[in-house]
Amino acid sequence: MEQTTRPAGKPTLDKDLDRVTLNEQAAHHVTRALVAPGIGLLFLVVAMLIAGFTVFHEPGSLVIIAASAIAAYMAMNIGANDVTNNVGPAVGAKALTMGAALLMAAFFETAGALLAGGDVVTTISDGIVSPEVLTNGPMLIRVMLAALLSAAFFVNIATWANAPVSTTHTVVGGVLGAGIAAAGFDAVNWTSMAEITATWAVSPLLGGAIAAGILYMVKETIIYREDKIAAARIWVPVLIGVMMAAFSTYLAFIGLNKLTTLSLGMATLVGLLAGVLAWLAAIPFIRRQSEGLENRNQSLRKLFRLPLIFTAAILSFGHGANDVSNAVGPLSAIVEATRAANVGDLVTIPFWVMLIGGMGISVGLLLFGPRLIHLVGEQITKLNPMRAFCVSLSTGLTVNLASWLGLPVSTTHIAVGSVFGVGFFREWYTRNSARRLAYMQEKSGKKAKAKAGESNPDEMRRRFLVRRSHLMTIIAAWMITVPASAIISAALYGLMSLFF
């Protein structure tokens, strides 16, 4: 009898092993996806324990413990969303690796919060709701809980949607909605609301315009010069001096409230002095750094890398000192309200509250920050160290200019607006710059075209340097930040009123 042979195929054992391997890989993927949320939940428990050990024997301790968990949740969302604007350009320019950027930002954010964070915070964010209306302790507790939870929830959704938003505006919206639910529309300071609304347009446009102006200066004075290195030896120290002046003024006036209190004029003098000293110190430093470098753009990127890292560190420190109050301010007001029948316009921030805020920002950044760091640094427009430095310098200059003008601006709006400003300027400059056209013609040896910027429209459309889809998503998120936070907060206040 003739024996039939089975067609050659994969042995049964191999198939079973492949299925086991596939199941292991799927389980590993699911486990990895759950690690970050698990660590986040663990931090919430730690925050509750810190609060419990501190206020366990005080009246209203259960409310404070619950509020501490919400504040920790808000702080993590600030780290995941807001902090990314400080280090995103440096990562996108490849001046820092993702790991180095996360560790550096986490360190300086925590240092800024603990060393320079304000001792005192206003109970009603930016005077949106009249303090006289909400001095009643139980009512203030409900308003602050609703505002904090709604702000944290909205920022969480925005982070998931890849939209960098202003955490300050989410808190403003939260206080607005809960304040209206508690005391009606008459309790709202609509003049302050109008000012904040105006900054939605002013902040990103101002940041974008300044960033574009700085990049224009860099291109005209350094990049498209015949001897780039000689030009860089003159102008890079000047830019470093301007950077130091801007950030020193920012830190002296805004970010060092705990260490000293200076007027804007005195802070500006401190900044100018620091800028001059930095300029003088940078001259020999840049000269040494530029020795032996070839006359090309890649060499210029090396000269801008260290100043860019320095600006990212300073921005993180200043952000930690200034914006940690978005998480701990409402919690401090709740702590004060449980201890007194009436709460004033200002309350003191206990150290343990500031510790929760600073640690929460760092935990959120380390666990969830890479998502938006990639967006800000790489996906909106292509950044190199020179462009990224323009973004960071623009952020510092715009914040200082807004301080002079008395505008309540958002650093998030400024930083993201600066990134878009750099991208749109590059599109315009590529098409219209006579200097660039002449430089490229000389470099390539080709004959001149009839007109600068004359090209096929379809070809130019494919050469857009800014992703419009991200622009529309971010603008939409900015427009709904305050209304959405207010609606969520009002609903939460109504629910809380049913139970306590």
C-alpha cells in the first residue's frame, strides 16, 4: 500500500509556541500600558497619606485628605501637559534626549516649587469671583473642590487629545463655573474675565511675532552670512545676554516670591545687570567653542545647543515656582476653610501642600510628559537648536513684556504660539527672502529665477512647514478651555451641594 505523505508545514509544537509567545507579548503590552496609571494611583495614595499624617486630628480632615488626592491629580496633569512646553523645543532640536529632558525638567520644576514657590496665594483665582461672596467656609470648600476637579479632568482630556492648554485658564474656568453655581452671575468680575479672554489672542500672537523676529535676526546676521562662524562670535553672545536678562527679570519678579520681593523696575535692573555679565562671559566661551568649526549650519547648531538647554532649565524652574499654585492654591484655601469660619482673600500655603504640588508635577511629567513633548518639539514644525532657542527666548521676552503691560498671559499659549510663529515665518522666509535666494543660488551655482518665491502652487502646498491640523486642534482646545471647565465645575458643585 502506498503511504500518503502530509504536505510540509509548520510543526504543531512550533505553532503552539508561537501562540504562547504572542499571548506573552500581548500581556506584556497590556502590563506596560498599565504601569504609568498604576504609579499615578500610587502617588495619589502617597499624597493622601501625607495629608492624613499632617491633619488627621484636625476638624475636616477627611475633606482635606480627599482634596489632597484631587490636588495631586491636578499636579500630575500640569506635569503631563503644561511642563512639556519648556523642554519640548530642546527635545525636538535634539539638544536633549527625552530621558535627559524629563529628568532635568522634573528636578527644576520641583526645585522651583519648593524653593521659590509663593508662600501666599489668592483664594479666588485672578479675582474672577468677588472674595466677599465666598468667604463662607463650607461654600468655599465646595467651590474649590469643584474647580480643582474640573480643571484636572479637562487638562487630562486635553493631554489625551494632544492639545497643550493653559492650566491657569482651566482653574479660572473652574472657579468661574462653581462661583456662578454658588452665588449667581453677579458674583463674577466680568472685567477680569474680559481681560483673560483677550489674552487668548494676544499671548500666542505676541509670542509668535517675537519668535519670528528673533529668527529673522539670526538668519540675516548669522546663517546667511559668508563667514558664519565670525558672525556667530559676535551675535551669539548678544543673544545669550538677552536671554539671561529676560529670564533673570522673570525670576526676580515672578519666580522668586519666597526668597525676595522686588518691584518690576528693580527686577528689570537685576535682569539687565545679569544680561551684561552673561554677554561678557559668553564672548570668550563662544570663541573657544567655535575654534576649529567648519563654516556651515551644522557648526552653528553646536553653538546654540548649550544655551538652549540652559533656557529649558530656567523655564522649568520658573514654571515650577509660578504655576504650582494652580494645584496647591485651591487645596490651601480648603485647608484654611476647615480651620476658620471665614476665609480671607489670601491664605498661606503649608509646606506639605507645596510638597504634594511639586512632587505631583514631576510625577506627571515623568509618566505622561513624552506625549506632548513630541508634539510641541517635533510634530508642529521641524526645530533645530537655533529655532528652538528662538522659541525659548521668545517665551521669556513675551512674559516680561506682558508683565510690563500688566497682561495676565499664559506661558503655554506663548510657548506654543512661538513654535507656530517660527514655523510660519520659515514658510514665508523660504518663499520671499532675497538674501536666502541669493545665498542658495551662489551655493548651488544655478542661475537666478525670475522672481523670488515664484513656484508651482501645488509644489508650495506640499512644502508647508507647519502642520495645519495641529493648529486647528490647539486653537479649538484653547477656545473651549474656560467654558468647558466652567460647565463641568458648575455641575460638580451642584452634585456636592446635594451631599454636604
